[in-house]
Amino acid sequence: MKRTTLLSLLLILGLSGCAETPNDEALNQETATNAEYVEQGTQYNVKGTYDPFEGFNRAMWELNYDYLDPYVARPVSLAYVDYVPSPVRTGIRNFLSNLDEPANMINSIIMLDGEEAVTHFNRFWINSVFGLAGLIDIATAADITKPSERAFGDSLGYYGVENGPYFMVPVYGPVTLREGAGDFVDGLYFPLNLLTFWQSLGKWAFEGMEDRAALVSQEGLLRDSPDPYTFTRDAYIQNKNFRATGGESVAEEPESEEYLDDFLDEVDDY
């Protein structure tokens, strides 16, 4: 699974642990005042949002973020960061990130960004050969900085494919149809295609713990939102819209959702 996907996933997973489920009055006020776009006959805050299973998704939200995150994901992630030596964590993080570089390269080519494609290629072979299969980030030390990651879901969006239905999957978290299909394709690229199910699960878990722990300081943003479910869904879709542009332009944003700007600015730091 792509680290970019996990970032979006754990962005919501990480911030939701301390959130309270909004009451009906708050939800009604949010819907009445903040709807600006119309898609599929339903009003949404952010262009490209389609949430036809909102009732089910909200139930999964409560399961994932009111129970699984505060009692499992959050404490396990903090324990991992606090007790595993930093050099070990860095090596694991570098190794797992290196596995994604060929997929990043291919998707950069699809999105017509040759410069980033070459950078991803150079990082992969340099770190694989001279960095002990990626454990040591020799490329960054050689001033070959890693550009933004590219997933096949981003490539589809670049050519106008819509996000599709939004799902809140039990345990896994949020995903759109476009992103899910893109993750499947990315998993077919070398060397990700060599990973077994359990190895892929381990990759997801290690990357997830790092990202979850890094988002502890951002939990207040969600806690202060009048409707945490809508807030995180809109931020998630807005981030996907931005990634689909190749980072060249920002997706259209509703003026009444200014808090999304601050939210995504904080996320960019990670």
C-alpha cells in the first residue's frame, strides 16, 4: 500500500481519537450553512465529494475513531515511537519508502512529469545498491531529495477520473473508489508485487504507526470541529483533488470551510 494513501488514512485516524460524535442539531446546522457544491443530487462542502453511504460510513466512523483509535492505534503508535530506538525506526522507514519508488516513477511518467520520474528512479537504484536495500537514504545525503509521492489513483484523477463513492472501511479507514483501484494497480509494480499479504500488512502497520504518532499535535483541530466526520471527509477529498493536479494547482475550496486550509497546511509539514 502506498505511504501517501496511509497518510490520508491516518490523517483521519490520528485526529479522530479525541473527537465526540456530533448531535443531530449540529449536523443539521453544518449541512444547512456549509453546502456549496451539488453532485449526484446531494450537497457537499468540497467539489468531487460523493458520499452515498453516509449512514453506514458514520457508523464505521464511530467504530474506528471512537474506539479502535484511542484504545489501540494511538497508544500502540506512541509506544512504538517512544521505545524503539530512533536509528532502527529510521532504517525501517527508509526501507519501506524505497519500495514505493518504482511506483512513484511510473505514476510520474503517466502524469507527464519526467523530472520527478528521473528523481524517483535515481533514488531507487542509489539507495538499493549503496544504501543496503534502502535502509540508508544515501540519495538524500547526495542531495537527491525525494519529491512528492505519486499513486495511480492520482494519475487517474490527473486525467479527469472522478473520486467515486467515498467509503469508511472498518479498521482500514477512508477510501474512495478511485484510490482503492489505484492502490491495487500500484501493488502490481516491482518490488511491491513481491510482497506477501503479511509483508504488505507489516509495511502498512509500520508506516501507520509513524504517521499516527506524528499527528498527535493536530488532534485539537478535529476536536474543535462542529462535525468531525464531515470535516475529515472534506479534508480527505480536498487532499485527493490537490494530488490529482500533480501539485500544480489547488482544488476549488468553499469559502465557508476556511479551517480546511489550516488543516492541510499542517499536514503538509509531514
